[in-house]
Amino acid sequence: MLLDLGLPDLDGVDVCRRLRPLQAAAVIVVLTARTGEMDVVVALEAGADDYLTKPVRLGELLARARAHLRRSGTAAERPTTVRLGDLVVDLGGRRVTVAGREITLRTKEFDLLARFARDPDVALSRDTLITDVWDENWYGSTKTLDVHVAALRKRIASSGATPDRLPVITTLRGHGYRLETPTPEPGLSAGG
């Protein structure tokens, strides 16, 4: 989906915020004349997958669209729900529950948790996470990743669930992060 921010009746960022929960699998590329850093940040935080400023080269636009579509794959290839102990990530519905209670996450917090949940127990580099959750051309500080990881840890920990039934986001110094699945209690299946 190509979305201009300068719409006549409604701001494009508001459109993006409204569309993202309704079309979780859609690729939203903002195409606008706005060039300010905060415009880019706000649009990406609202759920956009990419941000291009006018005038745009058609070849670049098509290449970026193809790259996003390659990464997104088809819905049939991906699980719609991932269970990691008491944490359940509903990828299609963009919902997270901990011990049966829904927790609210911001757009990029959910995107980051979903990325971890797709590859639990796999060491993910900072570059991979920035590329997959923000954009392969992200030019902002990588500290945004650290801030989002800290927020995720806090939201999951404050859910009130038993800590040993929750996954842990482990920092891998000099590399990135790993979402470690909880060890099932003896006699229980891995699905809980």
C-alpha cells in the first residue's frame, strides 16, 4: 500500500494508525513530500514499513516494494500464533497475552516481540533486528532498539505472571539479543 501523508480530509499518519491493526500483514510504504526526521519517526512508529520522499525514483520504489513483499512472505507460510510458556503472541491479530491477560504494546514493541517470537532461542544481531523491525535503510540511532527491548522486558515482567513461565530477552554483548523460551516444568508439554 502506498500512502501519502498529505491527504485532504485526514492526516496520512492517522490513516496508517487505523489501517495497521486492520491489515497486519499489509506492507505500508509512505510516499510524501515531508522530509523532517520527526515525520519519518512518527510514520514508522504509526506502523509504516518504509518511508520515501518525493520526488522518488520509480526503480527504487519498485525495488523497496519487492523487498518488503519478499520479507513478508505469504500468510500460509507463517504461524498465526506463537506460544512461549505463558506468553502468547497472536501475529495476525496483533495481540499479546501473558497468562491469559492481554497486555498493550506500542506498534514497534509489538513488531519487535513478533520478530523475536518468529525465531525463539536464535541469536539475532542488532543489524537484523533494525532491518526487520524498522527498515534496512534506518539512519537513526540504534539506541532505539535498546529502548524498545527495555520497554518489552518491563511490560512482560510487570504482567504479574510467574517469571519462570515467561521468555527472557537476553542481551548478547557485541552481537544483539536472543528471546529464550522458558523451560517447561517436568511432566508438562512445551506448549504449556
